[in-house]
Amino acid sequence: MKTMAPQKTSSRLLALLSLLQAHRDWSGDDLAERLDITPRTVRRDIDRLRELGYPIRAFKGPSGGYRLDAGSQLPPLLFDDGQAVALALALRSVAGDDAIGEDAARALATVRQVMPPRLRRRVDMLRVTAVRTPGNDEASPAGTEVLMELGRVIRAREELRFDYGTEPVSARADPAQAAADAGPPRRTQPHHLVAWRGRWYLLAWDLDRDDWRTFRVDRLRPRTPTGPRFTPREIPGGDVAVFVTGRFRGTDGSSADWPCRGQVVLDLPAEAVAPYAQDGIVEELGPERCRLTLGSWSWTGLAATLGHFGTAIHVEGPPQLTDAFAELAARYASAAASTGPARA
């Protein structure tokens, strides 16, 4: 096995810590060989790391061994260059978040302060602007304490009761009245916290409705105490991302695809359509024509979306999309012919 050149005590401690952070058991002889030092020096260096706050546990064996355990306090952390830059980038990307932005900014300042100058310069060159998803400007932040509590009950597998309203908790002038208006508390078996388009959601089994539900975290207020422990149910399909995506798209969650998908030819160049096709597929057919395959939660919804392109539309299929255009055409013609206020 390749050994390392002799090092000064400080750099040797960092190298030893890097090996221990690999989350595996190391024998004293293996560490000594990797670091090109004696087993006695390994023991002395382990004691130094313990004095710095690292919870290193020794275990018995032919030559003894060591393992880095999780501790109750946060000791100095060791990152390589790539990890340090990635951490700084991640913190910058959420610095504008209403819920954790302030904590992220303070964490970034702390990390930056202990970086060597060469890494600090690389991080300072990063200019990241986090832009909210269009249409989500009214999204209310989910409180950090609520997120932490939900994470705890999910890990503990405890049933959770909470009040759930139609508006964010932070916007309720009278929490007691809001709870009364919301009706009986929801009884759930919480399974996952999910981030979707700038909002946090709780994916849970609703005990009263006997079905899976997704709840906006900013609209719920947990009740205490929590309920009994439970054995988690299997998410349909086994993939949380697919299940949640499918539910938000109007399916039963067995697929992440849209329930309605059609194909049309538009009298527009592909480069003019692509920026507005969302997750659709755009194929160039010529300088002024392209084929667009797009999905939606309903056929009329898909037809209405395609109408936004403001050009001639040639439907290639399926027949349900053609029928949806005919239905919308009748509605629009009726609306165009109507005059005056709507009749009671």
C-alpha cells in the first residue's frame, strides 16, 4: 500500500482526520502504514484530536483500532478544496431564502473566515442570485422550528396531529380562531419533507382519509403531544420524487409523467418556442415550423396552454387533444358572442 511522506504534526493530524472521516474502522497498524509513522505516534495523534473535540472511539482487536463517532459538540471540520467551494456555493444559493437565509449568510461568513486566501478568492468570485420560481412570489416561508419538528417526528416515526388552513400560519391574525376555522386537526403518519418549486411540503399518510396527502408546511401548525409510533408504509412505486411529481401533475403518483400529453406542429421556429416549452420536447421541422410534445393535467388545460403561442396549430394527436380544442373553441365563441353582464 502506498505510504505518505513524513509530515509535520499539524499536517499529519489533518491527514489522520481525513482518513478517520471515511466512516470506517481503522486498525492502528493500517493508520501507521498509511501515514508512514509508528503505532505509538498514531496513539499520540489520536489523543491530540480528542483534545480538539473529535469523538474518536478505540475498539479492541489484534492490533487495536479507531473509529470517528458523531459527537454532541461540533468540532473543527475538515474540507478539501472542492468540498469547501461546494459548501460556499450551496450556502450562497439559499442566502435569499426567507426561512433560512439569515442562518445561511452567517454560516457562509463563518466558513469564509477560516478558508485559506486562495480558496477565499475563488469563493468571492462566485456571484449567485437565487431567483424564485415565477408565480411563487406569494409563497410564505416555512419556519425553521417547524421544519426541525417535522424532521424529528419523521425520523422517530411518530403520528402527528396538526391544524391545517388555507393560508400561511404567519398570515393568520388570530391563531386560535384560525385553528377553529380549520376544523378538526389532521391525523397523519408523516413520511417525508419535500421541496417543490420554492415551497416545503409534508408527504404523509392521512389516517382519516385513508390516503396519501401532501401538505404545505407553511400552512400547518403541529399539535403536541405527538401520537404513537408507527411502521412506515411503502410509498407507491417506491420513489418519493416520482410519486410527488405525479401527484402534483394530477396522476395517482405511479408515474411522474403528465396524465395528458399531446403533439402539435406550430408555425414558429424552434428557437422561439423552446424557451416557453417548460418540460416539453421541441423538434425543428424547418426555419418557421417545429413540432412540440407537451403535457398537462387535463386535455383542455393542454389545449389552452398551446393556444398561448399565438400561431397556427396543427394537431398530430391524440384525438382527445383535437376534441379539447373543439370544446375550447365553442366556449370562446360563446364568450365572444355574449354581451352585457352575466345572467343569474
